[in-house]
Amino acid sequence: MATNLSIDNKLLEQALQVSGLKTKEATVNQALREFVQRRKQRETTALFGQLPQDPGYDYKKGRR
């Protein structure tokens, strides 16, 4: 899907250098994937401490 965007050129150049990707399109797509992934991680970490714990779970047994 073609979309016209006004993107900060300096920021895009920095992203190209940091990512090591060859095209602007690949860089923007990678940045969007990482953005979505981080937001999903926030949702997951927000659940810590809110879910009921299993009193019978033995974490040491799972290490073996």
C-alpha cells in the first residue's frame, strides 16, 4: 500500500545507519515492527502481579 508521509530526513538517515538496512522502506518497516513489539511487551508486563499464582508450582523443578 503506497502512502505519502512527511518523515524527518535526519531521523531517517540515523535509523538507516543504526539498522544497517539498505533501503528507507525496509528501515521504516523494521521501525514499525519494533514499535508494535514494544507496545505488546508493555501490555504483557502490565499483567505481572495481576494474575493469580499457582501455589503448587515448583519453579526449581522446572530448571532440571
